[in-house]
Amino acid sequence: MAAAYIVNRHSTVTKVRGDALELFIAGLILVAIMFGGIFFRRASMVGIASFMMGFELFSGGDLFGVIFLVFGGWLLLRMVRRQRAEIAAGGRPSRASKSTPTRAAGPPKPSKRYTPPRRSRASARRR
């Protein structure tokens, strides 16, 4: 990204020279968003930022942006498929976090609370 800035800054085309700083700043913002997505473990955030980075590089004349476009598109497609599978499997999609314990599949454990048996109506009338 810095190399692209240096090349664009010393270009013979006036329009490219004028847009070099804006492309560099946009690239820095997108890289910060990508690192934030990696830090917070949000693949969709990384996918969107990578997809946008691909468009930004491709519009700047760099064919290296195709790699970012493909990677970002793959991540977004993967997240959509995962969300559909979670909804089909059991309802609401969950966020992956380390603090929430995973439950085993199967019936819930029986309650330890004692509930006395109900009396039938015939025995209730005798009293």
C-alpha cells in the first residue's frame, strides 16, 4: 500500500497524483478495520473490509486488488452459509465467544426441584 502511494504520488497523470493521498488514507482505514475484525474475531467484518480494499486497489489501477476481492467475497459467502445452517439447525444464529459454554445435544437435565404429585379431583372432594 505504501509502495502504491509512492508510485501514484510520482505519476505523470495529474488525476492519479491528486488521488494518491486519498487512496492511501482509505487503505489505512480499511487495514485498521481488518485488524479490528481479526482482534474481535469477526470474520464478516474482515470480509467486508477486504472486499472494499479490493475495490479500492482495483480502482487505483492495481491488479493485486483481485486477490482481496476474491478473499473478501469468499469470507462473506462462508459467513452467509454458516448463518443459514445455524438458523436451519436450531433457530437463532449465535455469536462465537469463549465465555459461553457449549451445551451437549440431547434432552435437558431433570429439575432438582421437588413437585408433589397432584391429587385427583375425587379425593379432593372427600375432605
